[in-house]
Amino acid sequence: MIMYHELLSTLGLNSYFLRFWQCASDFWRGPSAWKIWTLNVFLIVVVFLGLLTQYRLNVWNRDFFNALERRDGTAIGEQALVFVPLALSSIALAILGVWGRMTTQRKWREWLSRRLIEQWLVNEGYRRHTLLIDDHQTPEYRIAEDARVATDAPVDFAVGLLTALLSALTFIKVLWNVGGDLDINAFGRHLNFPGYLVIAAIAYATLTTAGMLVIGRRLVRVFEGKNQAEAELRRSAARIRENALQDNNAGDCKELQASLEHVIARWRDLCWQLMQTTLISHGSFLLAPGVALTLCAPKYLAGTMSLGEVTQAAAAFVIVQAAFNWLVDNYPRFADWVSSANRVGSLLISLDELNRQPRTLDAATGISVTEDHTSAVR
């Protein structure tokens, strides 16, 4: 149980995130939600067709290199003609996928932004919110930027995760059938490893995923700090423009400079974190084909695997390990999404608290405020 809570804390899944999801998930319910679900079904169909095309390209890869190994010019020409419709189909499906994903993202962002604006404006919440002394500042940035990130990423994640799952299930079978068993004679003993390429792909992905979780454990907090610093910089710049007619705005200028320094420091932290995660993600991307070819080399040299089968198995190995490494490839963006979702959830919680508290009239400002407007919402 302790390890479970630590994992949730590492991923940044806290009460702010839950509040965000409670609000944002309403988009998928209601009388007009059927339009979005229809679009989602279209996306799923595109994913399935894309996987079918990818599988056919994998088979084409085998047949082409087998023809190349035989130096069969006729077969090579036939395979070149087969490649054209496969490539065009893959391009068309990719374009349709982009349309479906971005349409869903656009509609979800519009819905969430309207909901946030309505809650911010109701009962003059935009006035009373400025008097809160806590970490719920810069609502404008959260409505504009954090709401965008919070609704963009989940759609990409859902499509990517479905693609990764289906790819793993499909190409594990390819690896198992093409790779077969590996027989090794070592220390006077005969060792047999059934489906050794599948085992190697899973072990490779497990190792890289564990490395990413260890190295990127601070990434969510770093993204949150960067986003907050950016919001504070915009707020400082806006304050100078709003106070432009005042004679003495030296304090605002100093605050702007300090905000800029804070932004640069947070970007330095983010750069260091992304350098470390790139070590894992890019290193895994470069090593995977070499690992696959190395594992296939003994069977090719023994004459039990053709050149086409080697290339087919190597391509399938890369696809399988990439599917299992979905978290590795998406961890930085996942961290950015969680940080933005937390900030939107933080804004929602502060607005919820304002709407629950009784309001009085502030004598100095004439603004309708809560009785305890300076308390932290935590």
C-alpha cells in the first residue's frame, strides 16, 4: 500500500488531478456525447486499419529481402509494385488519424475552457480569486494554456496506448513464429529457449521502463514549477501595463526581472531532467534494432533463418519493444499533462471553495469577498 501511494505521488496523481478529471470527464457524458463517441469509434477503426497495414508492410519487408537474397529481379519488381498501395494506405490512414485526434482535442478543450470560464465569472469569482493567498494564482494562464495541455494529451495517449497494445499482441506472434526457439550448447549442456525473441523484447522493455521511472521521478514537479513560473512572468508583465500611468512602477519592474530569472531557472531544471530521460528514450531507440539483429545472427549463420526473416524479426522486435516502451517514449509529455491537469484541478478547487463560503463587502476595495479570503484552500 505504501509503494502504491508513493507511485501515485511520483506520477503526480493527487486530489487536484482527481478534481480535474471529475470535471473534464463530464465531456464524455450528456445528451450530445454520442457525437464524440462516434468520432472515437472512427479513430479505433483507423487504428485497426493502420495496424493491418503495418503488419502487411512487415510481411512485405520479409518477401522483399528474401527476393534480394535470391537476386530475383522479377520478384523484386513485383514487391516494389506491392509497396506503392501499402505506402499510400499508410499515409491516408495517418492523415485521417490526425483529423480524428485533433477534432476530439479541439472539442474537448472548447468544452473545458467554457466550463472554467463560467465558474470563474460566476458570483464575481474573478474578483474574489485575486485575494486568495495560496498556490491558486494566475487563473488566466490555467484557463488558456493548462486547459489546452490537459485536453490534448489524453486523446493522444488513448490512441497511442491502444495502438501499442494491438501492436504488441500482433507482432509478438510474428516474433514467436519467425524467431522460433534458440538452441545453445554451453558447458557441455544443451539449452533450449522457446520464443527467445519475445522474451528478449519484454526484458528489454522492462529494463528501459524501469530506468525511465527512476530517472524521471521528479519530472512532474519540474513541469509544474516551470508552468507556474511562466504564468507569474505573464502576470508581472501585465501588471506593468496596467500600472503604466503611475509615476513609480520600479517595484513592478523589479518583480518582472525576478520572474524572468525564476522562469530561466525552472527551464534549466527542465532541461536537465529531459537530458536524463532522453538518455533512456533515445538510447533505447538506437539500441533496439542492433539488439534484434544480434539475437537473429546465430540462426542466420546456422542457415535456419533467411535474410528476409531476419529483417522481419528485427522490425517486429522494434515494434514490440516500442509498444512495451510506450511509457518510456511518452513519459515527459505524460508528466507535462499531469502537471497541467493538477493546475486546472487546483483552480477548480479554489473556485469551489469561494462559492461555498459566504460573501461580505470589503470596505476598502468595494469588492464582494468571502469572510476568509486570505486562507489557503488546501
